[in-house]
Amino acid sequence: MSIGLIIVLAVCVVALAYAVLIYNGLVNLKHSVAKAWSNIDVLLKQRHDELPKLVEVCRQYMAHEKDTLERVTAARSAVFAARERTDLGQLGMAEGALRQGLGNLFALSEQYPALKADEQFSHLRDRISQIENAIADRRELYNESVNLNNIRIEEFPDLIIARLLAFGPRQLLEFSLEETSNPDLRQLFN
């Protein structure tokens, strides 16, 4: 064997080993994104299960606030449908509507002292608030995983392996403009 052939083989082995390292890194990122989404999905399911209980408790006290209760229920359904389809764009919009509806519901509950004093309402409100905070935390982790994935598949030389093996970009989970804007507190209490 000639020295030139040995050098060519060595370069090929090093290039192959480097390609395997890139591939493994991309697979790791893909699974990190999936795991982060799964963590959000679990919380969305938990909240989905708690919301009907909250609406029912509120319905007993807030007979005049039927519109608010219906908006929360409709938004809950929209979140569930978007989550089932893994449609992150629609999920973000539905999440914004749901959070706004819950904010209105909690603000309106201030007008009903008996509801505020209800132990089940307090428990459900606290439970849903905890889930909301956890969703926000998990959303941050998910978006960070997606961002790392999307950067990596665009960087050279990783983009070569990513394109050859169909590693694609993932969508960030972004909530609607209403979710990120400052609420109109006067509107909430009118």
C-alpha cells in the first residue's frame, strides 16, 4: 500500500467519524425537542382535565357570567384540538385566548365573595395557576431546544448531514399578541 492511499483512507475514516458525530448530535437535539414537547403536552392535558371542574364550580355561583364561562370552555376546546394536531401556531393562539379567558374569570370571581370563599374553587384556581406557571417554564425549555435544533441544522458542516438525512427545522411555541401585551385592567373589572 502506498502512503497516498493510507492518507486518503485515514481522511475518509476521520470524515466518516465526524459525520457520525454530527448525526448523533442532530438525533440528540431531535429527541430533546420531542421530550420538551412531551413535557408541555402532559401539562396541557392536566389543565384540560382541571378546567371543566373550575367552570362547573364557577357556574354554580356566577349565573350572570355565562359568556365568560363559555369563552373559557371554547378556548379549552381550541387548545385541545390544536394540541391533538400538534399545530403549534393554532395552539399559541388558542393558549392566548384561554389565558385571557381565565384572567377574566379570576377577575370576575372577585365580585362573588361566596365563590372566593369556596374551598374547591380556591384549590382549582391554585392548581391551574401552578400548571400555567409550569407550562410557561416548559415552553421556555421547548423553545430553547427548538432554537438549538434550528441553529444546528443551518450551521456548516452540520447542514450537509441535516439535509442529506432530512433533519428539518421545528416551530417555536409562541403565544398570541394578547398573551404578551399588557392587560387592560379597567376592561377586566367592568
